[in-house]
Amino acid sequence: MAEGTDDRALPATEELTLARRALDSGELTHAADHVAAALARAPTLPEVHETLARLAAASGDGGIGLFPLQHHTFVGAVVARAHLLAAAGRPAEGLDLLVAATAHAPGADWAGVPWVTSPELAERLGPEQAARVLMQVCAAVPDPVPPSNRTALSPYLTLARNAITVHPEHALLLGTASALARRVDEVPLAVRWASRGVRAAPSKMGEVWLGYALRSAGRTREALAALRRAVEHDPDDLAVYADIAGTLADHGRLAEALVWIERALARNPSFDCAVHTAHRLRFQRDGAVRHLVALADFIRDHPDDSHEHSDLAECCRGRPWLGQLTPVARTIGVTAIAGQPGIGHVDGPEPAAARPIPPPPSAEAARRLRELAHPAWPHPPAAYDAAVGLATLDLTDLLGLLAHPPETPQTALGRVLSGQDPALWSRCVQVWTCLGLLHHRTDEPWADSTRRRVLVELAREVPEVAEAALFALVTAAWVDPAVRPDVAALVTERLAAVAEAARRHPVPYAASLAHLALATPDLDPETIALARALAGVTAGQRRGALRTLLRRLLPPWRTRGRGTP
């Protein structure tokens, strides 16, 4: 579906004027284009629907043929076709298209029209069709729906009310209506409808809908009881086991949660919901990064999971290097990059005295970096994927970004970073540039690659950027199991050197490096113990300030769940 919210588009009133002129001239296709544009801008404006009705009357097939469905159909045309189908006595087809528009732009009031909210529609649809539409709406929107988008879903909730009035004991309708009500924060209504559905016809899904509604209402004990009854209905639905485990863990009952998730894995060790939940709970139990690395490996090897999961992002969120920068230790200078082995000269090592300072980056390189750099990321593999935007930059540009960091962007993010700590932007530049280096000449075998050589030399020879380079190497280990022994050895070497120095004098970045080591796959137990000891000696206030900043910048990750119930 094509975009329907182009700010350069004409206002709806101007589109209507053009549509009427075209209609008066008999140019029906031209008029249809303008009506579709007006609908995209003002989907509930009465004048738009009046003009659409005139267009339908002037057309031989009620106007439906003027709005054909193609591979990429403009959203306004989709909505116009939906209204014309309803007028032609085919409201179920029209509702399907309105739901598609809602999935495309959930904040627009596509369904806020009389034919959708009329009690007549509920009578014509029947309970099964109404339930199917409500399930489609639930699948099309996030759970929960952001407050700003809830008004646009109220017509669908009205449809649910009307349908339940006509069919008060239809269990499937009550359950799907409960799911929609819960998503838009009508929690008491969700509980009431789900309870009626279970009484009307007890079933697995009925108990799941009831359990979700009760959980949203804060009635945890009753929610767990409902979910356990769902398991009794269908012991093979392992998603319910994961829901029970997640609910138990969220309420401090981790040991019980692990028992439930192990039961699920015993039935199917590769079921995605159970695997995601198991690794998250194991990490919650002992904080060992190996659980998250195993989850990342599972995600990479199973790209077709049953639905989107956020467990890895939830575990990494707010954690040093797993999901965000650590506080700034020091900033980089131009001379720090120059003269380092193999760094000042793109093609290879040469005598230090002859190596020039890397030239400033191109404007294009600076632009890409400004669009990309951020102090947080969902998890290391996601950071790696995002940095592909720097993949086509040459080594001169990448080193130029390190030596000459672009100015802080004049964006909301840039203003917040400057207000919090101006040096934080430079640290963002370092991290994302080094992640960009990971995408340089990826056809070269890792051991002898340019990307490895440059990152290792930065990590060993340039203290100001060493952590950023090491983070890039650690990220490489997350996404490629073959490089993990090499990266673990490099991190172990660096951590040992810093720990030795810290015995003689304070090392400002020791705690940050220790957190980076704790994020490294396949580190040996002795090095992990050393990293944990070093990580305990840090400035908690600075970490707390950065967490506060990131809470202002980032929305919460999507809630986990089974998908559409």
C-alpha cells in the first residue's frame, strides 16, 4: 500500500474542488484520483463522502471499478473502495479494506464513518464475520495501542459493542472483542467480555483472552489460573507456557517461571516463544551474557519465527554496551588517530613520521553518520545491521570520521546530547564509525581482513577510541560465531592490561571496559570474574544520568506476547 500522508499534498478542500470540476467534465478517473487524495487527508469529512457518492452515481458499477486494487494501491483509493463496497451491499469486504488501511496508518480515523458504527452492520455481518474483523484489527495494531491512536480504533470497538448486543453469548465474538478492548485500555470491559465468553463456551482461547485481560487489570492470581486452565484445554500450545512463565517472572516468581518454561522446552526444544522466554529468564537469573548470545544465535538461525519477539531487546535495554553507551571517559582528538600503525595511511603501514593525519570525511560520510549515530541500540546484532548504512564508505572516510567528528546534528537528539554532555556525541561518532568499519571489505576472510586489522590497531594503539573499536569487535563476535575465540582473546588481553594498570593508579575507563568484557561472547570464567570485579568500581551517578537521558530519547520496546490474542 502506498503512502497517503504526503505533506506536499493539497488540502482536502482543494482536492475536492478539483474532483468536482473533473466530475462535471465527465473525467471520472481524474475525479477518483482527487477523491482518493481527499480521503487520505480527511477520511471522515462529510463533503468528501458526498463527492464520493456523486462519483459512484455517475459510474456504471457504483464507482468500485474506479478504485482498483493493485500491488501498490494508494491508501485513499483503498478506503474509497471500502466505502463503495459497503454501499453496494458488501460491507464485510469493505471492512477488510478499512482494516488494511488501519494497519498502514493506525492513527488515521479510517473507520469513523456511520456505516461502520451503525447497529445495522452488526446484524448484517453475523458473529463469525464480526469476530474475524476484530481479530484482523488486533493483528494490525500494537499491543497496547499508543494513547494517541486509540481514538481511531473506537469505531471498531463500537462495532464490537453492537455485535455483542445482537449476539450476547457468542464466545468467539466476546473473546476477540475483549482482545481489542484490552489493547485500547478498556480493561474492565475486556475482563467482562472475556468472562462472559468463557462462561458461554469454555475453551483454550477463551481462557487465554481472559488471562490477558485479568493480567492487564492487575489480577495476577486469577490471570495465572485462567492461563493454567488454557493449558489443560490444550497441553501442546507452548505459547501459553511461555505466557505463564513470563507472568510469573514479572511478579518475582522466577523459580516457578523457569519450571514452566523448561516444561515447554521438554515438549519442543525449538519452539520460538519458549526459547526466547527461556533465554530471557536464564539471563534474569544469573546475568550471564551467554544466554543472550544463544538467543541471538537462535534468532539468526530461525528467521521465520511465529511472531515478533522483543526478549533480546528487553534484556539488553539500558545495559552498558549491550544496549547503550557507557558514560564518557575521554574524547578523541585528531592527533590521536594520526601516526598509529596502519591507520594514518589507508593502503598499509609506513613510517610514523610519514603518515599524515587522515583528511576530513566527505560531506556524504558526515551526513550518513549524523543520521545513524545514537547512544543506544536494541542489541549488538541490531547495531551491526543498522551500521550497514556506512558500508559503502571507503577507509579514508571512515578514519576521517574518527579524526574529524562531524558537528552535533541540529536535531532533537543532537540538542539533548549537547545539553547532557557535549562529549557524548563524539563517543557516538566513535562507536558507529567503528561499527561501519565492520562492514568494510566483508569479502576478505576475517583473520587477514582490513576491517580486523584496523579495529585491532585502534583498540591497542589509540586509547581514546579503544573501547569503540573493541565494541565493534565484540559485535562481530555476536553475529559470527567463527570469530568468537579471536575476539575473546583480544578482549582478555586488553582487560588484563587495564586491570594491571588499575592496581597502580585509577583508570577512568576501567569499569566501562569491564562492562564491555561482560558483553563479550565466549569469555573464559576467570576473565569474567575479573571483569565483574572491575565493573563494580564505577561511578553509579554517571551511569544513572545516562539512563535518565536515554529514557527521554527512547520509547519502551514493544511488549512481548503470543501475537494477536
